[in-house]
Amino acid sequence: MDNSPELDALLARLDTGASRDRISAAADVAELEVVERDLLGRRSGAREVREAIKGLDPSERPVAGRALSSYEAGVREMLAERATALAAAAAAAGEADAAERLDLTLGGHGLNRGHHHLVTQVQRELEDIFVAMGYAVAEGPEVEDDWHNFEALNFPPGHPARAMQDTLYVKLGRPEQVMLRTHTSPVQIRVMQSQPPPIYCVMPGRTYRNETLDARHSPVFHQIEGLAVDRGITFGDLAGTIEAFTSAYFRTTVPTRLLPSFFPFTEPSAEFAVGCVFCEGSGCRVCSQTGWIELGGCGMVDPNVFAAVGIDPEEYSGFAFGFGLERMPMLRYGVNPIKTFFDGDIRFLSQY
Ligand code: FA5
């Protein structure tokens, strides 16, 4: 049976010879891509033939379909061959160029763009560790009022525990009412005032104390505070959290130790220490032969603190901790004394 004129017209459009000529004429990969689009793409003749097959008599559709498939397969093969040939030619040209090229580069003056201070790097790293555990990050002001820095944290005026933190006051308003914050704990208060539980938050920042500089103490230093308030939070959660972040930071399972302590805003309170990473607990100069290095304080949020911010201590419990940020890189890199961080000596800073 003869083909219908419609079928013949379609088959005539599948011209392998003309396609071969176009493919061979492509001088580089970019041109070859254009040819491929023209021959097989969405607006190509092949695509129009595919659409037109639907309008043929059903008995002729298989013939047209087979012809189209065979044309497309042939074009793809020719495209692949041409691509290989073009790639080989480009590689050969590159080698020839490289052989003739003269290296005229001078040493030059590299632009030293600087980088984050080691303390900032550690702060960011610790934030990432806590964010991965589901914590948010919050900040508070460095100039604080007496209520946030002390009173809401259960240090009433005249409480002897205020003497534990040598305060630098700012001459503003009534005497001794405005100060440089002595710890990051006032940010706990601000966070609890600003949102209802559940709260899982870390609060890093700069803190100030009227202290004489020594190997481990500086009048300006950084702390990172942690606060978790939810139903059913226990001291076990606190211990597990401390172990989790110290292990994540030191990238090994470091032993942690909690010793009874006192803070007006936590009850019970503890000091937490990590096993000395230098001597692995056997005792050395860095850990004063104790095998342990103190990082900070912690405990269960005191009900009086919850009362100050309007959280019901019958419904919620929580833990808090705060530790010196400089302690972490001091331990990891053996930086000593603490003033090394703040001297601004580029020979030290550029190492990290
Ligand atoms: C506090 O500041 C409490 N706010 C910590 C806390 C938070 C307890 C939440 C309970 C709940 P302390 O004064 O011990 O605690 O300081 C905590 C840590 O800050 C210390 O262990 C030490 O690592 C660091 N630190 C304290 N003073 C200095 C200083 N002058 N220089 C460098 N680091 C310091």
C-alpha cells in the first residue's frame, strides 16, 4: 500500500544527511549545543513531526514513529561523536598554548583581608553547637540596670553575694543603679520576660568586672549563658547538656564534673569542670595538678527568679549555666595568659 502524502511529507522532514552537515559544521562546543537544540529541541522539526504523527491515519503512525526514533538516535550519535572530536581538539590546542606560554607573574602584594578574632570564632562555633541541639541565640545590653543584673536574679540590695562580682558602675541616674554587666545572666531575665516557655536559648557576650588582670582573669572577658525552661527539666538534663557541648567542642568525649557551689539565682548550684585535655586527668601545670579545669557555674533556676519574670515554678522548671568563653580556646590551644587574646598582637591572631 502506498504511503499517504501526509506521511511522505513527514518522512521528508527527517533528513539525516542535512543534519549531518550541520553537525560537522559546528566549530566548537557552544555551536554544537545550538545545533542540538535546533535538531532535537522543543522547537525542532523532529518535535513538530512527533506532534504531527498524532494526526496521521492510525495504520501509518507506527511507520512514522519508527522513522522518527531512528532519525533521533542517528542525530544523537553524530552529536556525541562531534562533541568528542571537538573536546580532543580543544585539549590539544590548550597543551600547545601552555607549552608556548611564558610565566610572567610576580609574587605580588596579596591583599590581607583579615579574619575573625579567635574569641569570635569560638563564640560562633559554640552557637552552632547549641543551635544544632535546638537552641536559639539571644543578646542583651552590655550596660545593664541593677534589676536585671542583680535583683531579678535573687541578689537583693546589700546581699553579700553581690561582692562575688566586682562591679564597674556607670555614672548615670541614681548611684550604683547602672553598671557594665558583670555576667551574661541578666540576658536570661530579658529572654524570660520576652517569651513564654518552652525556652532553649544561649546568650553569648562581653562582660566586665573590676578585677586585676592575672593569668586567667581579665577585667573584660566573654561569657556564654545557657537557659532551658520547660515542663519536667531536671538536673540530669543539665549534666547531659554540659557533657554534649563540651564533647562537641573538644571533639572527643571529655569527662565532666559537677561540684556543689552557690549562686543566688540557681538552686541547687554547681561549678562544672572538664577533665584536663592536656594531661587527660593525670595532673599537669595547666590544670594546677588537679586533672580538672573549671569552666563555669550552673544550676536549676531558682523559683524566686521565675517569680521575678512571671513564670509559674509549679508548672515549669529549668536549668541555666554560664561559663567563660576564653576558657575554651585556652584549653584547646594552650593559650596563656588570658591577656594574649586582647593584646592585639597580629603574630598571635594570625595563627587562628
Ligand atoms: C557567673 O558569672 C554566673 N553568672 C554563672 C552562672 C550562670 C551560674 C547561670 C549559674 C547559672 P562566675 O562568676 O563563677 O559565675 O563566672 C563564670 C565563669 O566566667 C568562670 O568560671 C570563668 O570561666 C569566667 N570568668 C569569671 N570571671 C572572669 C574573669 N575576670 N576573666 C575571665 N573569665 C572569667
